[in-house]
Amino acid sequence: MVEKSEERTEQKIREILESLECILTAHDSCAELIEYKDNRAVIYCGGPCINCDNRCIEDAINEQLPDIEVMIQ
């Protein structure tokens, strides 16, 4: 049962990242889920957005999944 829940959460994170794709693309950046385990999502961020202080990726995920710890690489 936990595995199904983790799969649903992982899918939701991917959907959230997909919803940010136009914003990231406009800034010549990208974001991809590298790993999700134990309520921790590791997100690869490429392009100028990696150095941005605006936490739009973390905020978008935490808005819908508040218990998830987001780590940007």
C-alpha cells in the first residue's frame, strides 16, 4: 500500500513539474524529478533557474504536497 502511495506522489510531482514547463522554458531552464523516496524529492534544475532565489519549484510542489521535502540540484 505504501508503494502505491509513493507512486501516486511521484506522479503528482512529475505533473507539477510539467505544469511549470512553460515558465522554465521561457527562462531557458528545465526541471526533472531525479528521485523520490521517504517524502524527499530530488529535482534536477538546469539553466539559469538553478541560481534563482525565487523558489517557484519548491513552492509549487509544497502547495499541493506540503509534506514533501524538495532538494534542488
